[in-house]
Amino acid sequence: MMPDLGKYADAVLSAYAASIVLLVAIVVLTLVRGRKVRAEMAKIEGKVRKDG
């Protein structure tokens, strides 16, 4: 199923691999930061509700 890339196969496949790795890293970092922000927001909301 893979097309014949000729002498550029290594460059093309490494570019695909690098792109996939970077996209996965961006998604993971976004999810981690989202969890941190959500936890911080819950903490602040708890203080606000407690204080009145």
C-alpha cells in the first residue's frame, strides 16, 4: 500500500514520523495543562463559595 518513494523514502518517512511525534506531544501537553487549569479553577471556586 505504500507508494514507491525512491531515493527520498528516508526523508519523507522521517518527516512523517517527526510530524506525528510533534502532534502527539502537542496533544499531551494540552491535556496536561487543561487538567492543571481545571484543578486550579476548582480550587478558586471552592474558596469563593467558602468565603461567600
